[in-house]
Amino acid sequence: MKVILRKNYEGLGEIGKVVDVRDGYARNFLIPQNVAYPYSPGHVKMIENEKKAYQAKLNREIHDAETLAQKLNAVELTMEVQAGEEDKLFGSVTSQMIADGLKEKGFEVDRRRIELEEPIKTLGTYKVPIRLHQQVSAEVGVVVVKKPE
């Protein structure tokens, strides 16, 4: 059965692509999940309109993410933590702590978007990448200092 995709779908293709799939897969999954329309000239026109709306939305999201990235690149967080000898922390600085620090500065960033490979366990200055969009990322400076006793 030929269907025309309404969404980018991994393994099948991008919006507007006409693909040939098994009848059951189309009727039982793709069409009910609003991933595809059955192929017809009327649906081709509908997809063109949806594609334009999707592209406009995508451009707006990228622009917003780039604006936020510029602001975040200028931010530097100072985290005061307890540390022992040789500047090793009691615990660690996690992505949740960085997200909370950004929230205090007025930036709403989901902790899952903070790409901290592993928690920070020593004092120092770090650049932490944040994925704002598939095509846009930012880096926040994090300074980990010893909490005064």
C-alpha cells in the first residue's frame, strides 16, 4: 500500500515522502498514529501545506534556541560545595544542580538537555554543553569552589 508521510519517521523517511509499506502496517499503525495518509492527489496537497507549517515552526524553534544559546553562553554559574583534601568534593555537581542554578538566574532548562558526561567531582572551572535543539547547543561556564567553613 502506498502512503505519504506526515511526519519524519526513522526508517521510512521525511515529511511528504511516498513510501510503499505492507497493508497491515499502514492500516493498523501508520494511519491511526497520524504518521501517514493513504496516498492520493488530495493528500499530496494537504501534505504540502503541513510541510510548510512544519518548516515555519522548525525555523521559529531554531531561532528561539539560538537566541537562548547566545544568552546561556554568557552565563557563568558558581557552585559552592564542600570539599576535602586534594580538592575532592564530598559528593558531586550533577546536571540537576546545574539546572537549578540556571533556574535561579532565570533560565528554564530541562536537566536532561544538560550533556554532562559524568558528575563533576573536583574543584575547578568547567564548560558544560547544553543541547537546546537538534541543531543548536550552548556552553555554560561552571565554577566549582570550596564552600567557606
